[in-house]
Amino acid sequence: MVPFFMQIKCQLGRAYEVANAIADAEIASEIYSTAGEFDLLVKFYVPEGTDIGHFVNEKVQLFPGIQDTRTLITFKAF
């Protein structure tokens, strides 16, 4: 499995709604509320060879209340 993170900016007042919808869809490993420019930090795992761009566009960015996203690809360093 390949991990990656997404920072999600929600429409005003909709962060908990978005977080709950992502949790209910059972596509995320971990979901955190954050302070700053983005409202949520979400960790995903996808099978090796999965196109992360397609996953983001087809599985995540479609949730109502999402205004913007930033995808963070991680590399094993240690």
C-alpha cells in the first residue's frame, strides 16, 4: 500500500460535515482537524500502482463542502 496525505480546505462551517462524509466512505486511514490555511489533514493508503491523481479526483474532491485540496506525496526516508 502507498500512503499519501491531503490537506483539505472546506467551505465555511462545513469542516465537520466533510470529515464525517470522508469517514463514512471508509476511504481514509486517519482524519485530523487542523488550524491554518487548510481545515483537515487526511491520510490515505492506496494499492501499489494506483493513480493517485485519479483517486483524488474521483474519490475525494467530489465530497460536497470541499473548496480546495493539496496532495502531499511522501517518500520513505528512514
